[in-house]
Amino acid sequence: MDTTWPCWLAFFLLALVFENAAAVRFHLIPNTRRCLKEEMRKGVLVSGEYELSDGSARADLQITDSKGHVAFSRESIDKGRFAVTSDEDDIFDFCLIAHPSPAGHQAPREVHLEMKHGVEAKNYEELAHVGKLKPMEMELAKLEDLSSSIVADFEYMKSREQEMRDTNESTNTRVLYLSIFSMCCLLGLATWQVLYLRRFFKAKKLID
């Protein structure tokens, strides 16, 4: 029995689970703005935690979509959490703005930012506490959400594949029409050249 396909399927499912969490660490210099772009799917929850090292410069967090609409904003951040969802597939900017230090110091603040998507973004322990769920019920709820997320990912990839196929077919059709038009133009130009040269040679009495 060939076990290659189950192994690849298991690897793919694990990749779907673990690729939904990402963490970055960088330095934020006073009087600067640092932004991270994140692709967000429609209706998928994105949550995150941030923590800044001690410093005199005040820092703000602002999350906006590609149209400039503010989805989340918080001033004077040091440590906390955020959660946002999108009404459509879009690319969001997660920006940290550092204001000038009142004392004139330019010491940067270290930023640790961790973001999670989909199932990984949900706090199941808190949901279990609110809903008074047993540990087994909480695990079943998590597995149910995970399976729904995998199905949604497959449907999303299928829709993207269909869009790419439609775009490819449309492009091929346009290229075909352009090729036919170019050939007609070349044939027309060649015919005009032959007729013109024929009239020219007849006018010069080089041919009958």
C-alpha cells in the first residue's frame, strides 16, 4: 500500500495549523513609524499580543486596511492584546508609531509582536470558562473549528484556482484575437504592397 499520499496530507494539515502563528521582534526608534503588512481573509479572526521594552518615547498601535479605514487603534501602549476581523479579503497595515521623546533621548524600544490567525487566534480556555465546557468538550470544539478552517482553506484555494483559470483563459482568448488581428494586418499590408508594386512596374512599363 502506498503511504506517500497520507504522509503528504498529514504534512499539509500540520502546515495549515502551524503557519497561522507568527512572531516578530524589532527596534522602534523615537519619531518613526514601522508598519507590517498582513494579508487577511474575509471573516477570519486575527489576534495578537504586543510588548514593548521600557523607554521614554510614547508608542501607539494602529491597524488600517488598504482603504485607510482604522480597524484598531490604541495609544500609549506597553503591553496588551488586539483582535480584528475583515469584511473582505484585504491587506492590513499593522503600524507602530513612536512619538518624539520628551527628554530628547533617541534610545529605541524593543518591540515583540505575535499574531495568530483563525483557530489559533481563539482563546478556548476563556470560551470554556464562559460556556462552562469540560476539557473534552473544549478539545472537540477546537477540532471542529480546525476542521472547518481546513475546509474553508480548501474552498478558498479552489476559488483562487478558478479565478486564475478564468484569468488564464481570458488572457489566452485575447492573445488569440490579437494574433488573428496581427495576421490580418500583415496579409493586408502584403497585398497592398504587391498591388502597389504591380501598378508601379506597369507605370514604368516594366511588365505588361
